[in-house]
Amino acid sequence: MDVTLPWETLNAVNLMLLEEPPDSKSPSLKPPIRCS
């Protein structure tokens, strides 16, 4: 995925990552982004 996404999209992805198990195929999305 492109890392130049709006923070709203990143937050939405974070919520999905928190609910779903981390995908080993997407290591770049594994670490949750804490911007709060």
C-alpha cells in the first residue's frame, strides 16, 4: 500500500489491524500507528 495516505485512512487501517490478526504478508502495516 502507499504510505502517503490521509491520516483518516491510516486510522481506519489501524482499527482493522487492532481487530484482525496481523498479516504476515503485510509487514509494513503490522506496527500500529499511534498519532493520538
